[in-house]
Amino acid sequence: MSPLTLSLNSLVATLAILASTTSLITTNNPSIFLNYLTKLIVTTSSSTTLVEPKSYHRHNHHRRHPDKGKVVSVCDDFPFDIPPPDTNTTSYLCVDRNGCCNFTTVQAAVDVVANLSMKRTIIWINSGIYYEKVMVPRTKQNITFQGQGYTTTAIAWNDTANSAGGTFYSGSVQVFANNFVAKNISFMNVAPIPSPGDVGAQAVAIRISGDQSAFLGCGFFGAQDTLHDDKGRHYFKDCYIQGSIDFIFGNARSFYENCQLISMAKPVEKGINGALTAQGRASNDENSGFAFVNCIVGGNGRVWLGRAWRPFSRVVFAYTSMTDIIAPEGWNDFNDPARDQSIFYGEYNCTGAGANMTMRASYVQRLNDTQASPFLNMSFIDGDQWLFNAM
Ligand SMILES: *[C@@H]1O[C@H](CO)[C@@H](O)[C@H](O)[C@H]1NC(C)=O
Ligand SMILES: *[C@@H]1O[C@H](CO)[C@@H](O)[C@H](O)[C@H]1NC(C)=O
Ligand SMILES: *[C@@H]1O[C@H](CO)[C@@H](O)[C@H](O)[C@H]1NC(C)=O
Ligand SMILES: *[C@@H]1O[C@H](CO)[C@@H](O)[C@H](O)[C@H]1NC(C)=O
Ligand SMILES: *[C@@H]1O[C@H](CO)[C@@H](O)[C@H](O)[C@H]1NC(C)=O
Ligand SMILES: *[C@@H]1O[C@H](CO)[C@@H](O)[C@H](O)[C@H]1NC(C)=O
Ligand SMILES: *[C@@H]1O[C@H](CO)[C@@H](O)[C@H](O)[C@H]1NC(C)=O
Ligand SMILES: *[C@@H]1O[C@H](CO)[C@@H](O)[C@H](O)[C@H]1NC(C)=O
Ligand SMILES: *[C@@H]1O[C@H](CO)[C@@H](O)[C@H](O)[C@H]1NC(C)=O
Ligand SMILES: *[C@@H]1O[C@H](CO)[C@@H](O)[C@H](O)[C@H]1NC(C)=O
């Protein structure tokens, strides 16, 4: 592994560790790290000559020791069994930014996946930051992105609503295909963090528009509008999600389990400066909503659990611990009292200073066992029909 790769890895690791440590996030400004990261990536991506990619014949060479004055290949540590041979049910592709296997960009691997394949294609992605905008089109179903850990493997880009022609197109990664899975990898938007009043600075890390999608051990890094949970049924487990305003938004039906939701809203005197969610259910006929179970809510700023992007917005928090960053009223109806009749905002068995419901807005529901049960397990997203494909 080259010193360059090492420094990138440790930087992402530092970033993620800093961000995940509530006590540190209140004393540090995460924007400094994101800006630094952006500069570093841009510097290094234009100087690829630093690393000499080796041919695929690496495994035929014996490892040469630096003491003997011989060249040590950046690929010497590359695992010999990657990618594994294809099977009847699974194809494998391999991405390494140093050129130690077939592809150096994630998009190049996605491009060769057969259209409408019924097999699963596992794209194995080595540690490092892949500075590219990635699109998984509708026809490339059944793809898995397998990273090496959400603090060491990341896909990052820096589009904003302004630069991309709308928030919906700003995603560093955009997935339109069904049955997409990601494991142990981060999705980042490293555009500058908007200042109050900035227009068009929304910057999505990933847009998920396909049905039956799962994210295991993944990171989502951004500020305003980090995770566009657009449509379809989605599962998130053991994920780290960071943002400021409306940072989990969209009209999907999603089950979030064991996830950390970390606000990086800048504290403003007495003001509210963000919301964890902006769920976009528009009518009673839509079966969408976000359920958070066994999650952790922390970070800094003063935020709502959700605000009613559309009139039938539906969000439930259960068995979740919340620090005092949650405003006492808890939720916001988008300043439209007519929505109080149609939104569904429920809390069940949550803990921590932020979960105190004494001052909650009138429309917020303290769910009883019966009301909570549809939101407490994978049946909320019909998991028994499809989740086995993702595991
Ligand atoms: C894979 O497919 C081939 C050809 O159809 C078949 O001969 C073989 O038994 C299959 N292997 C497995 C493990 O199912
Ligand atoms: C990947 O590399 C191997 C070994 O060089 C080669 O056999 C295979 O066809 C390549 N696969 C793709 C999809 O390019
Ligand atoms: C997939 O389909 C698209 C559009 O129909 C075509 O341009 C592309 O070459 C196909 N890709 C593969 C790998 O077959
Ligand atoms: C592949 O995708 C199709 C259509 O989305 C789905 O029916 C099938 O179960 C998927 N297969 C796997 C192995 O995930
Ligand atoms: C993304 O970063 C590049 C390199 O620093 C910069 O030229 C570009 O303007 C940035 N884009 C946005 C939307 O900030
Ligand atoms: C993620 O990485 C950890 C640590 O290497 C490993 O224990 C875990 O099984 C991985 N999970 C997935 C879903 O790849
Ligand atoms: C809360 O959780 C406990 C333990 O799982 C359970 O006994 C209780 O019925 C739950 N309900 C409410 C409304 O707190
Ligand atoms: C909840 O908030 C109310 C009003 O602010 C306060 O009186 C009460 O002590 C709090 N309860 C707990 C358990 O902290
Ligand atoms: C839960 O609340 C619903 C709606 O208010 C009510 O009809 C039901 O009887 C309650 N169930 C329990 C077990 O308290
Ligand atoms: C999941 O929740 C549903 C709806 O409340 C319930 O019928 C089912 O028994 C639960 N399944 C598991 C595995 O707990």
C-alpha cells in the first residue's frame, strides 16, 4: 500500500472517528475536515503518476524486500483470491484505485455488468477514496458494492443543487436499479458546507431510487440533504449517517436499524437549524415512511426529528436514544397547520434527554404497543420477500 493510499485511508478514518465521537463533534467543526478532504482528493487525483499500477501478473512474482534495493509493488499486498471465480449465481468484479485489478473506477465496473442480469454481481472495492460520480442505471439490477469498511473505502463527489441542475441530480452516487446492495463503504458529498441563507447548496451523497435495496455497515457523509431515500423499499443496518438540514429525505419505505444519526448543524442562538428527516409521503394512498429502531441520535445543533416535507409525511422512532440536540417540540409541520391532521409522527420507547415528550407538538403520537408494532421489524419493508438476497 502506498503512503498516498495510507494517508487517504487514515484521513477518512480520522474524519469518521471524529464525526462519530459526540464529544469531539461538539468541539470541532467537521466542515474543516470535509474541506481539507476535498482539497486533498483533488490534489491527489491529478497526480496519479505517483503510483505505478502493476500488471495482473503480480501473483507470479515473489515479494521482494526493500532492503535488497528492489522495487516493491504497490500491489504486493493485494489479496490473491480477489476477485473469486464466478459461480452459477454470482459474478465478481474488482476495483482498485492503484490498478492492482481490472478496474480503477467504480463506474467502469458498473458499466460492464450485463443488463438485466438475474445473477448477483459483487463489485469488490478496495480501500481508498474513489473521487468520481457514479450512476447505476435502471437496467443494472442485482449489484453489490462490497467495500473494506466505511472508514477506509469511500465514493466521493462534490456536486450541489446549483452545479447539477437540482438537488435530485447532485448525488455522488445515484442508484436507479432494483436489488442494489452496499456493504462496508461510505458515500460522501464533499461540497462546501452551506452557510445560512445559501441557495442551491444542497449536496446529496447518494440517491436510492430502486426497490429492494440494502445498506449494511455503510457511511453517509454530507451536510444538507445527505441521504436521498427516494423511493422503493430499503433496509439500513449498522450505518453512520451525518448531515445538517433534512439529511434523510425522500419518499421511500425504509427500515433503519442500529444506525447512528449525527447532526452537524451549527448551533445558533435559540434557533432551530436542521431536521434529521424530511419524509415525502404525499397522500394516504402511498405506503412510504421511515422507521428508526435501536438507533442513536447525537451530534450538535438544535434539530427536529423530522419536518413535513409533504402533507402525509410518516416517521417513527423506536427504542432510540437521543441527546438534547432534539428541540422540545420534537417535530415541525413545515409551518402548515393543515398538515397536523395528516402527518404521522410517532415515538415509542425512546430514551435520553431528547426523548422527553412533555413539550412535544400536539400532533406527535406517543405510540402504544399495537400502534408501534408495524414499524418495529423488517415486515415494515416486506423484508421476508427479498432481504435474503442481500445478506
Ligand atoms: C452450474 O451450472 C452448470 C451448467 O448448467 C451445472 O453443470 C453445474 O452443476 C452448476 N453448478 C452448481 C453448483 O449448481
Ligand atoms: C479481469 O482480469 C482477468 C485476468 O486478467 C481477465 O481474465 C478477465 O477477463 C477480466 N475481466 C473483466 C471483466 O475485464
Ligand atoms: C446495456 O444497455 C444499454 C442501453 O440499452 C447499452 O447501451 C449497453 O451497451 C448495455 N450494456 C451491456 C454491458 O450490455
Ligand atoms: C435480481 O433482480 C430481479 C429483479 O429486480 C429480482 O427478481 C431477483 O430476485 C434478483 N436476484 C438476486 C440474486 O438478487
Ligand atoms: C468540486 O471540486 C472541484 C475541484 O476543487 C471544483 O473545481 C468544483 O468547482 C467543485 N464543484 C462544486 C459544485 O463545488
Ligand atoms: C464489515 O467489516 C467488518 C470488519 O472488517 C466485518 O466484521 C463485517 O463482517 C463486514 N460487514 C459487511 C456487511 O461486509
Ligand atoms: C416499551 O418497552 C418495554 C420493554 O420492551 C415494553 O415492556 C413496553 O410495553 C414498551 N411500551 C411502551 C409504550 O413503553
Ligand atoms: C421532561 O421535561 C419536562 C419539561 O421540560 C421536565 O419538567 C421533566 O423533568 C423532564 N423529564 C425528565 C425525565 O427529564
Ligand atoms: C392503542 O391505541 C389505539 C389508538 O388510540 C387504540 O385503539 C388501542 O386500543 C390502543 N391499544 C392498546 C393496547 O393500548
Ligand atoms: C414483525 O412485526 C409484525 C407486525 O407487527 C408481526 O406480525 C411479526 O410477528 C413480527 N415478526 C417478527 C419476526 O418479530
